[in-house]
Amino acid sequence: MLITKIYKPNEFNEAAKELRLGELVAFPTETVYGLGADATNEQAVKRVYLAKGRPSDNPLIVTVSSLEMVKRFVPSLSKEVEKIIEKFWPGSLTIVLKIKDGSLSKTVTGGLKTAAFRMPKNETTLNLITALGNPIVGPSANSSGKPSPTTAQHVYHDLEGRIAGILDDGPTDVGVESTIIDMSTEIPTILRPGAVTAEEIEKVIGKEVYSDKHKVKENEIPKAPGMKYKHYAPSAQVLIVNKDNWNSALQWANENKNQVGILADDEVLSKALENKTYSLGENVESAAKNLFAGLRYFDDDNQIKYILAEAFPEEGVGLAYMNRLKKSAGNQFYNK
């Protein structure tokens, strides 16, 4: 069992030494904390799957600190890709690109001829990758299937003893994982919604962007993380509550107050006087930021059997919020 060390932001060189030795180090981004290993070290990458309990056909994001790092693995970049990178990197956008044959191991790509690249908007992690000199894989630093971590403490809770270190840069800003866009096909396609919207990308490249809503089949390898397996699920059953159903939901919650937690905005929580609650804040932006922390808050209470979680309109960042919430709930809505 490893002793998991907490590194301060200015200790990125020490954390990079661990990565160079083939160890695993969790790192901060503006979205969620990632679990890092040298992307060019196949044995280290295999340990990521083991540490998370993650299915091995689920490809990993390749996290870079410069455009030059991407060019080591990609034969060429289209004008559209260059425009997207110029506008959104560093930031909450992951881009799926065709790669040079053999440039990354199948352990990273899931056996595909594409890879997903991201440059996070976090100076500490960019320093870490630059110090290493190689990109790092970057799945969320949590036990597979559980809510993604938005603080170093969340990572420690899930992976303490399984990884060498955590580079702690405080709570994340965005709270839901990056948007993933597939630029390896003729039609740019959103594989996972996030803070960067399809509309924003369309303005930059001047063409329509599709959203991939198909369900990945049992024997199909997903092109991006989060497309195939159940994600973000706490131990309690999450039930999504539409706006018109809150009066009934609160009454039911009050009747079962020790077993029901409420995850909602401040207006709803002002009416929930008898239950354990967690605030999503005042709007959908704060809701996206607080969603995973809220799910984890209730996960620490063994008495809680159900979590009533607020639905928001599926537009803008609300699309990303509802995507994660539906996955955590197994698409179950409150309808009593």
C-alpha cells in the first residue's frame, strides 16, 4: 500500500518525479481532478485502470501543456481544429483527433486510431506536464462509477493508498468534465457536453456541430470517456425532480426525512426544513459546479437512501449538468 502524499502547487517538480518513475499522481484542472500517469509509459497507464477499477475499453484523455505535444502524435491539424484550439485552449474542451500509427499505446486509446487531447486551464497542472516533458493521461481521479472529484479531499477519500500523490490546488471552478468534440470525422460531433457549448464552437468554425446521443453497444468501444458505462453514481438512488413536482417531492421527503437528501437551489431548499440538504447555489452555473460535491456529501451518510436532485433546462451549461445528473440517476425521475 502506497503512502499518498499531498503536494502544494509549487511542488509540481516533485510530483513530476513520481510520474517519471511510473507512479500515479492526481492533478487539478478547472473542471474536476484528474488521475495522471505518463501517457507514453504503458505500464503506468495500466495502473490507472487498476487504481480506478475502470473498464479497459474506456479510452483515456491525453492531457498536454502545449500544441507541440499534440503534434508529436497527430499527423496534421485541419484549419478548423487550429481555430478551435486557438479559441478554447487552455480550457474545458477535449478534441478527438486521428493519431499516427503506433504513436500511443492501445492502453491509452482503447484500441482506436484516434485519441482525445485536452489542455486544461490550470497553471499548476500545465507546469507539471511541462516538467515531465510528456503528456499525461487524465481520467477523473475517483473510483470508477462514483461522482467525479472536485477537491483534493475527494481524491484522497477514493484513492488514498492506491496512488503516490495528489497535487492540491483547491476546489475546481467549473465542476463538470470538459466538453468532448470529435474532429476525426467529416461532421464535428459533441460526444460529451460540458462548459463549452456546440453553439460556441459553431461560431468559431462556421459550420454545424452535431451531438452524438447514441447508446454505445455492449461490444462497441466508446470514442470518449463517459459514453458507455454508468457514471457519477452515489450509493443512494438519485431521483431527478422537475420544477412542477417539487411540492409533492418535498412532502414525500418530509415523510421519509431521515432517508431522503435534497440537492437543489436555494429557493427550493428554503422550503425543505426537515431534511438533510446541499445547496446547488442560485443558478445552473453554480449547480454544475456543485453537483459532484453534493452527491459526495450525501454518499458519506449511510442513512440516506434517496437523493432528490433538481432538474434544469437542457441548454448551455444546463446540457452538461443534466447529462451528468441523468447518468448518476440512471435516468430515474421523481414521479410519485
